[in-house]
Amino acid sequence: MNNSRSHSNNENTVENVSMRILFRSAVLDDVEFLLSLRNDPSAWSQFIQARYVSKEEHFEWFKGVLKRDDVKVFIILYGDTSVGYVRYEINEARALVSIAISAEYRGKGFGTQALKLTGQKILCLPNVTALKALVKENNKESLRCFENVGFCRVDREKKGNEYFIIMELGKAT
Ligand SMILES: CC(C)(COP(=O)(O)OP(=O)(O)OC[C@H]1O[C@@H](n2cnc3c(N)ncnc32)[C@H](O)[C@@H]1OP(=O)(O)O)[C@@H](O)C(=O)NCCC(=O)NCCS
């Protein structure tokens, strides 16, 4: 993995992603940011629940999430700017990962670094032995992003009309 990726274009310039990326646990104030990411069609079209969610539904869901010990949501920061989230849902020693980066920050290394940093933290939890992701077979950026941090393709599963690749990353031995 290239740890010192820089990217620039006419709209904004992003440099030294691996040096400047930070993350923190999500709080209730992040609800609007998370809703905007969730309802970006380019993001939700890639999720298992590929649909728009109402503000009310999202608020109720997120308030519930913040009370749960088995769900960890991290906000990804570039300087002071929130650029994405990574969520882990722990079930039977596996943490199911969900990730989205704001459209204007994609392709610049944030997703890869966000998974690397937050994944290390989750894999340190005593009740977690592996991280797991279900990625739509045609979601090349996401597949690449997970592979960049060491996830392996372990299976292929049909859900509805679509195929998902099941990817896993275990604790380092
Ligand atoms: C998937 C996602 C999180 C990746 O985040 P990202 O910040 O764009 O990822 P990175 O910049 O670290 O790039 C990951 C890889 O995808 C490639 N990539 C990213 N965007 C690309 C694009 N538009 N075209 C071609 N390749 C692209 C990168 O080159 C990189 O591969 P490389 O390391 O071999 O160069 C982001 O695209 C996203 O939020 N997508 C919508 C939601 C989604 O699909 N979530 C995942 C559901 S499982």
C-alpha cells in the first residue's frame, strides 16, 4: 500500500492523507453528516439495504446505535473536516464493516487509511477475532480498498438479484 499518497485536482487539494487522517467515535451531533452520506445514491446503491432512508428512521436508528456496545461508529476526519465513516457491528466474534467516504474525497486514499486505522482498533478488542465485509461484486473501488488493508475474498453470496463478495481479515498472529 502507498502510505504517502497525495492527490490534487481543480476543486480541492488533498495531501499526505496517511499523515493527516484522524478518527473519533461518532456522537449524536454527527447524525446529519451520517444521514447525508447514507442518502447519497452513489453510496446507498452499494449497501445491502440499497434504499433511501427518511430522516426520522435514520435518527431513531442512530440513537439506538449509540446505546449499543456491539456497534462502533467512527467518523473519519481530514483536519477538522468529516470525510466519512466506518461502522463495525460485532456478532459472534466477527465485526461486520460498513464504510462510506464523501464523494468529493473518494479515490484519494481515505477509505484505505480509514479501514486500516479503525480496523486495527477493532481487532484489538478481546471479543473480536476477525473483520468481515460484504461487498457488491461490481464495487471495484470497495473491493480494492478492503484488499489494500489485507482482507481476503472468502466466499460469494447471492442476495436478491445481486452477488456479494464476502471478505475477511483476521487478527495478526
Ligand atoms: C468504497 C469507498 C469507501 C472507498 O473509499 P476511497 O477513499 O475512495 O478509497 P481509496 O481512495 O482508498 O481507494 C481504494 C482503491 O480504489 C481505487 N479507486 C478509488 N476510486 C476510484 C475510481 N473512481 N476509479 C478507479 N479506481 C478507484 C483506488 O485507486 C484504490 O486502489 P489502489 O490502492 O490500487 O490505487 C468509497 O468509494 C465509497 O464511499 N463508496 C460508496 C460507498 C461504498 O461503496 N461503500 C462500501 C460498501 S461495502
